[in-house]
Amino acid sequence: MWLEGPGRPIFAWFHSPRDRRARAGVVVCPPIGFDYYLAHYALRRLAEELADAGLCAVRFDYDGTGDSLGGSGDADRVRAWLTSVASARDCLRRAGLDRISLVGLRFGATLATASAARDPGVDQLVLWDPIASGRSFLVEHHAVSVLTLGVPARSADGSVEIPGTVFDATTVRSLHGLTVGGGAAPLARRVLVLTRHDRPVDRAALQPVTADERVDREEAVGQAAFLDRTPPNQRLPVDATRRIVDWLSSGAPAESRRVRAPTDPSRVVVGQGAQGRHIVERVVRVPPVGLFGILTEPEQAEEPDGRSAGPPPVLFLSVAAEPHIGPARLWVDLARRWAGAGMRSLRLDLSGLGDSPHRGGGGPWAFFKPEAFDDVADAARWVSPGNPSDVVLVGLCSSGYQALESALALGARGAVTVNPSVSFVPPEHRAGLPFDGRRRIALAQDAVAPALREGGALGGLRERVPDLAWRARILLSPGRRSGRWLTELVRQGTDTLIVAGDREVRPIRQGVTGLQLRRLERTGLLRLEHVHGLQHGLLVASHRDMVAALVSDHVLRRFSRPAVPLGGTLASGEALPVVTG
């Protein structure tokens, strides 16, 4: 649902016990930046466990993040984020709960303490691996961008770039004034502080919060495996979440009360198109499994007049183990922009990921699963019931691969993939089973690859021939050469755009001759864009902006109805792109 508050609506999830009776309420304050993606599924699990323990929980996306309205470049970010926390607390109050606790993870803990100082009356407060201040948050995350992503250390305009986000100079100044101990103690009746033994927080910074005798101080167990790794090597913080649930449950009232169902809308206006039509979003559950998605579309979209077909709907597929908002929230931005051209789109969580239920097989928190074929087929039938092949599939990395495979399987109208990962070990292969029969593109990572790595038996050969590993895999899998599946996509009429960096383009280039590639591109149904130095996850702003412009231009020229003029505004006031064609 979208919570209506003093600002614009923010997106949220409401978790309650099955009998709709709860002992207290909990607001879960997520991190900001790349930590949000790493923590999303764990916080979903935390909220579900809180509901199982008899507590109501609200998860939410801060203003300008996730599925909420606005963007990171809007004014007054810190104030807007604190307003988001207040909206979540108000949701629980409207539900009939007066004992409300806050749980904040990383920078979410910093914002939770600031919220408790601004709006007294917090019952219990959990600071989970807190960041001492806004300044520390910026320094830590900006260092990652500089050292691992190659962004400049300084900017001329005073902005600061962290992985996936850029904060302007005004927001930077506001963050510098925010500290975890900025409010007068006590901030709550009870406080639990979970800190890492390998990354301790400055005790002086926490002093205003921890000086009171009602504070429990413990270790944040499993935090390094949780937030210092990326999937598939990341591990859920099962012990930490269980401790948080037990601690909050032990301090909640013994008796429960009836909870009023939220009245906040599951549909909201997020912008306005050039013809004055609202751009609306609504929560959907795709049958039969109930896959979670957000549908974006022009309000009262015109039906095809019989003389020309309407634009095909777009399916944005969730990336790796991240939620449906896409790399650095790109799917949200593109969906709302393309709606200004009359295009409908569905941002989809594949099964067992994000907020979708588990279809079965391969574990609930895994990707590259064969179940993704069924997920995409179900979503295509739901969003385009008259013709499931009349869809455009969009993905990156693992979902870029899945978009290509599912485009082949469905005979899709279009496929747009960024840095598709076509070489990996499928879950069924790792379990000792043969490849799922629907896989026609995937190249197995077998014993050849380790031998060719640095230090391997054939590592010296790879130094002289950088593409040797890819060539070996392709030779061992002649039926999966890109020349074959690219030709099949063209023959079935799938308009395909592949945007790939140096590493991701190699298995595609190696599997097709130059002459064959030129012939396929001359059909107008295949476009392969090799972008030198492209960062894989689009966490660098300049790379993300470039890809967004390239992809938008392609999609709007190829698939939007020419009669629909582009332009208009998003709810944040940002202009929609004007692209003709």
C-alpha cells in the first residue's frame, strides 16, 4: 500500500498476525543506498517473524527510494525520510496500536533515533549495526564508490555519490548534521543496541543513547556475512533477527487487541502524461502463485482502435536476489517515464525473491532458478491475456539472461537486456541434475574455467589469450552458441537490444561470426551495444544515466504508439523525456 502522510505517499507493507489481534506495533526502518538491496529480503523475514510473534509490523520505502514517490535529487531529503518514518508510525496508530517500537538497520538506526527524538513516545528501540552519523554514512559509502567503482573522489558542485545514489550539496549538509545520539535520552522505554565486534561504533557517539541503564548491548551476530557480501555468497542474519523478535516480544504487553485493517490505498497517482492523463500504480498479485508486482499504466488507457495495435506491456524482472525496483531503482524510473508514452509495465519479483512467495525448488532465496521460466510465463499471461507473446521483457545480469531465455520460449515481441549473465552454474546442475530442458542459452561453468584462472593449470595461457575461457566453454557447448539463439530470436520476430560491458559481451561475440552478426543486425531486429568499461550493476550514476537514455530511446521508438506524444511530469515534478519517432 501507499501511506498517505503529511508529505506525498510512500510505499509500505503491513504485516499483522493472522487473527488480526496484536500486542504492539513495530516500524522497521530500512537502510539507505546499496544496503537497502542487501537487506530487503531479511527485513521482510523480520517483519513476518514479528507478525508470527503477535506484533504488527510496517516496512516502508523512504520518500524518493524504492516504490515511493520522488527521487534522491529532491530537496529536503533528511526531512522527507523522517516524515516517512512518521507516516509508518501513524499507520500503526490508525490500526489501533499505542505501544509502538522502532527497529533501525544501519543508517535506518540513525533515522530511527532522530524520529524518536522528534516524536516522543517510542516504546522500544532497536539499533541494529547503527551508523554513528550522517557524515559517517557518506564517508563509508562514498569510499566504496571511489575505491571499487572508480567515481571521482570530489565533485565540483558539492554532491556525493554512493553506490546507486547521488546526494546533492544540500542533502550532504543535512546529513552532516545528523547523529545517532542527537536526541536527549531516554529515547524509549527500552533500548537494544546490536554492534559488530569487527566494526565497533564510536562509543562517544552512542553515549546519549546508551547512557541509560535500560539499554541492552549485544553483538550483531552474522553481520559480516549479511552485509559485507553480495548474493549468492550473502547469508541471512537468522540469529540476529530471532534475537530482535524475542527481545521486542518480551517487552510487549501480554494482552492483544483487535487491529483495524489499513485503509491506505493500494493504488496511487505517480505522475501525469503529456495528454493530461494520470500515471497510476497499483499492487498486483500474479496467479496462480501470487507473485508480487507493481503495475504502472496511464489512467484510462485507450483501447486499440482496430487499425493499429497498442503498445505491448513491459515486464521488468527482478535482478539477482534484489527486489523488483531494479538496479539502483532504474526499473521504477523507466516504468513511470514510459507510462507517459502510453505504455503499461509490471515490475515483478520472481518467486522466492523480493516479496513474492516461494514456488518451490532451489531454495527460497536463490536466483537463476528454472522456476523463473514459469514466473515469466505466468506474468506474461496475466499482463497480456489475449496474447502472452505480446510483451517486452527487460532484465539485467541474471534477469537479463532470463529475459533472453523467456523471449525465446514465449516468442516475445521484444527483449531488452543489460549485462546479461549467460555463463553460470544453474541450481539444478549444482545439485547433480542435468540442465533444465528450457535452457537454450546458458553456458555451464565447468572444470575448464578454474584451470584457466590465475594460478590454475592453464592460467598462463589465459594471460596471452584473454578470451580463451569463453572460447573453451563455447566449443564445449556448440548448441548454445550465441549465433544460434540470436538467429532464432530474429527469425521469430523478437526485437532484441543487448547492452553489454567488456566482460559480458565476450560470450556473445565469441559465439557468432562478424559476418553473421552484421546480417542479423541488418534485419533491424537485433541491436548489440558494446559499452566499454560499463559497470555491471549500473551502480555508477553516469553509467546508469547513459544506459537509461539508450534503453528508453530504443523502447519508445520501437514500441510506443507513434500517435501518443511524449512529455509531461512525474509526481516529483521531474519532466518526462521527449522522444519522437
